[in-house]
Amino acid sequence: MKNKRLDWLDAIRGIGAIMVMILHLWEKHLEQMSTPHSIINVIIDFLIRGAYDFGKIGVVLFFAVSGFVIPYSLLRYKNKNITRFIISRFFRLYPLYWVSIILAIIFVNDSFSAKQLIANVTMFQGFLFIDNILGAYWTLQIELAFYILCVFLFMFKSLQKDYMVILNIYGWTVLALALGIIRSITGIEMPVALPLGLAVMFFGLAFRKYKFKEGSINTKTMYITLLSFLILMVPISFCAYSDSWYKYVMTYTIALLSFILLARSSNKKYTILSFLGKISYSVYLLHPIFALAVYDRLIKTEFGEIVGSYSIIVLAIICALIAATIFYYVVEKPMVKFGRFLTRKISNPDKSQISSSVYETKPKVM
């Protein structure tokens, strides 16, 4: 069977990026409204963040997709895997990220210190307890932690082992519970989101192994693991996020079940969503600049008063998608291509030795 790109994964990423952007724009909308408690606002607000968090559902979907595809980029090569992995991930993440920092400084946040700027350039600012220049950067540190873990497990030949993947899901979930308890008792804001994000990513990896029969993970193991995670989300959320604990339980439940349902429709084509998935990293990084900033600047103008906030939200989304598309083709795609060129130059492997994308595989029927 010929390799094909997994459109449903792109579709999930596209959905996730749009959900995050809609949540942030909706929060901007409520800040500007003189009647935020009107009936229509109350209804929409409930649908977006009443019983769950629309944006965090998108983030959890991102994490699950990362777990599904990222480890494969380590395992698919026959030699020099770690070097290739580091190079490909560097050119995938950093060039566009640095561009977003420059744009953020110009258009959004000019009140930062040299220390904050240097830390943000590394993308490790969260581990250094230094604020992000843009709030959206917080998820990138969790991604980096997952990459480091994957490399570590690969070095010890554990990334391929099913039991280690399952053990990581349970281990990071239990750590999240421990941090949540500490947070509840001491009031110290422990980083509960980090182990939860890692648990979701390893769930994505386990689901890949299950879906494509790349190991011995069966249906029973997969769904017992999922159920155990969702059950533990109740005390984790209650301890760490007591005021809105039910939202976190609902958010993670909806996100993971949606991920599984979309995976089961993997034979379908998602033309528009697939394209949004391809530009999703650009959308995620640039929407605070080209969506939120556009909204802020237009909503207070005469034009904004005439067309209304909802129209400005739509216009801001369109601007963000146009900007993301441009930066995808001008920055992101060329840098990813250059990263692949460098990985091929390392040892000049036979082209049949690798797939052109971690999204490509030979899917098997479930």
C-alpha cells in the first residue's frame, strides 16, 4: 500500500488551532462589551467556556497529535536518529517561533526585560520561571519536555516498548495528582499542566501503536488506560483547579474522545481542515498578533462600532488565517524543507529508508 499523508491528523490540528483562536477572541469580545451578560453573550459564553474550555480542548488535541507523530520521527530512521530528530525539530519549531517573537515585540508586547527576551529566545523560559512574551508560548515548553523524554527513552531503547509507553501515561498522571494535592494544601501554583500534557502525549503514542498494530497494545488496554486517566482527572482537577474543576474534567474527556472518534474516520478526506492543520503552527503562534491585535485596534474605531464586535471577530480570524498562510509558505515550510535537507545530508541515506513526513505511514485496518 502506498504511503499517504494522514489527513485526519492535519484536520485535528486545524480544529485545535481554530478553537484556541476563537476562545482568545471571545475573551477579548467580553472585555469590550458594555453588556457582556446579554442573552446571546451568555449562551455563546456557555458554549465556549461554560461547562468546558474551548481553547484547552484545542490544546489537548494538539498534545495528542504530537504524541501520535513525534516519536515516529525518531523511530523511522535506521541510523543517526537523535541527530536527525534534533535538526528536524529545531527547524520545525524555532525559525517561525523567533519570527513570532519579533512580531510580538513590534505589535503586542514592548514591555519586556533583556532577561525575559533571552529566555524566550531559547523557548525554555517556563523551566526558568520567566514569563512568556506571548501567553500562547506556554504549550511549547511542554512539547519540548516531551521531545527530551522521547530522546531519553529512545537512547535506552524504551520508546519502542509498549509497557513503557503505558507506564508513562500512568506515571505522569499520578505526578499530576501529587502536584495537585500539594497545590491544594500549600496554595503554591505547582505546574500540573506539564505532567497532564505529557500523559496526553504518551496516550497519543499508545493510540498510534494500537491503531497501526505497531506493538501489542490491544483494545482492552487502550480503553482501560483512557478510563483510568479520565477518572484520575476528577481528583486532579478538584485539587488543582477547585473553582472550575468540572471544566477540566469535561475538557480532557471531550478532547480525547474527539481524538479517538476522528481517528476512526481516518479514511475520510478533510480538504479545508487538512489545510488548516498544515498552517496550524503558524495560526497558533501568530493569532495573538494578527487576530487579537487586529480586534483590539478595530473594535474601538468608528468602523468597529458600525459593524459590531461579532463582525470584527470574523474579520480578525480571516486576517490571522491569511497571515498564517503567508508565514507558512515564506518561513515555516522552507525551514522545514531545509531541516529535511540537512537530515538527508548527514549520511546520504537511501530515499527508501525514510518517509518524507512523520504524518506518513502505512495504515492498517483497525
